Amino acid sequence: MMNAVINSSNSLTALPVSARTLQFEAYLDEPGYVPLFWQGDALGLLRQLPDASFDFCMTSPPYWGKRQYQNGGLGLESDYREYIENLICICQEIYRTLKPHGSFWLNLGDSYQNKQLLGIPWRVALALTDEQGWILRNDVIWHKVKGGLDNTKDRLRNVHEYIFHFVKIPKDYYYDVDAIRNKPGKAKISNGAVVSATGVSGVRYKRQIQLSTALTEQEKEAALAALENMLQKVARGEIADFRMIIRGQQRTTHSDSGRVSGRARELQQKGFYFLKYHPKGSKPGDVWDILPEDTQKRRLHYAPFPEDLCKIPVLATCPPDGIVLDPFCGTGTTMLVARLLERKSVGIDIAPEYLEIAEQRCMRLL
């Protein structure tokens, strides 16, 4: 089984492009989900791979000026602008080697220089959209919950980082939203009445409709019939939950102007509308509360990249038979999650000591 670390740090030209491609293709033909690891410079290695090789990429590159890595590489530039230029060059190769329907998730922290917060994550994100044609679909806030120690006395404590979700095409890229939905609550019957998972029985809405002075009698009849129909859908499991917006009782969701809001027009024309909850549960939001715990007790690599950070991206945007890439894989968290979720993966890192740990972690699943 091909799972060895392939060393290319001494000479990236030691293997011709065709040989590198053959290694990659041979790995794809292997059974199972043990990752393939390559040691070397991410830019040089990616340039040796064919177009449209991967379905998914998630990575957390070394941040600028944060720490001294043993093998050098990205993040040690004297100027943060040079760091950004180097990173977006690598992202261009990620773009080329990513399939059209693929997704690229980039976790990036910020840095200070002369007391100035540099805004590096957004500088990179905007460069990728403006210069390379990436489409930014989400900016996720990773809230680290506890965060790290901060002894500064003239600013707030930093407890978040960004995760950007990029795609190459505006629609029809792979996205399985049902794979990441939260498990919905169950409706129940109480005293002969249907009660939703969050306690909606319809009693309050019925009373508001009956006592309304903003609805005509005809609108009241239509609203009561629609409410009863919605409760039956909850009972049958067709929807998980709902809220009812009634003219004169609740405000419209986004805008009161019928010119800009379809909900507002519906409220004006019918006197009510419903907000329906998906029967398979709600999808995650764009703020993730995830502890940056080091469950590996790592001595060499200190960047807190937890497994939970990868699970939603992989499940949502990498097909079950897809190929995962992490060009800065470190100790292999992205590869480990890919294997747990039964996806093949390729991890690249410049440090052999990190890759040794990464391989050991992934092999423990055998």
C-alpha cells in the first residue's frame, strides 16, 4: 500500500513531471483511504501535478511572522506583502489543480506590525477574488472559545480566526448541505394537539388571528386554514418547525417594503406568511465555536488546528469519492479527518518531522 513519505526537499527536479503524475495516479488506484504524503515545497510540488487533480482543498498555511519553523518556508518573509505574494502564488496552483466543481477552504490568522493589525486574511482573500478569479462563498469565524493567553494592556484579546470558502464556478459546485445539518427536534402530541420541537402549538397564532383588527374576515379564514395545514405538516414530519408572521402582530423578516422584499409583499397581499424549518434540521452558521485544544500533545508543531475544524468542510464540499489536498498539512489533521470520513488525500509539508507524526496519526486507524 502506498503510504510512504516521498522526499523531494533536496531536489524538486529529481523527478520529472510524468513520474510525479504516475505516483499520484498509482495512489488513486490503491484501495483504502491511507493518505499519500509528500515532503517538499508546496509550490514546486503542485506545479508537477496535472490540472483538475483534486476535488477539495483545505489548508492552514504558516502565518506571517508568528513562529520559526525548523525547515524555513512560508511565513518567514521580512515583509508581510512578500508573504501575501508567495501565498497567492501557491493558491494559483491550488486553483489549477482543483476540479471545476471543487472547493478551497483557507484558514488564516492575522499578525501585528508596529502595533498595527495588518488584516492579512482579508488582504489574501481579496487578492484571490480580484486577481485569480476565486469566488468567495463564506467567511467563517472560528471562535476559539477559550483562546490563548494575552498579556497586552492596550487592546482586546484575540479569540478568532478566519476560514474562507472559495469555489471556481458560481453555481453547481459540489455542496451536500444535508450532510452537515443539525439533527432536528421532534414534534409531539400534547392533549390532542400537535406541538413542534420548539413548543409551537398554534394556539397563540390562532388567538392573534381571531382578535386581529388588521385582517379582514376572509383573510382570517385563510390564515386559520393555512395554520392548520402547517400543523399537519409538522405532525407528518414534512417540516421540523415553523413560525407564522401575521400582519399587525409580527414584523417582516427583512424589510417592510414590498418593493424589495417578497415577504413584505406577501404580508401586504395575504396578511400572513410562514417561515419553515427544514425537516432534516438546520444548517450550520458561519460562526464556529471550536476549542483549539492540542489533543496530540505535540512537541514540534504548535499551531492549534483541531479535527472539528475540517469536518463540516469535508462533509459538505468533498464528494464521497473525492480527493482531498492539504499543501501545508503539518501533522496531518486534514488527512486524518479525510481518512475518518473515507476520502483519499494528499498531504504536503516542507518538514519531514511533521510528516512523520502525520503518518503515524493516520496509520493508527488501521
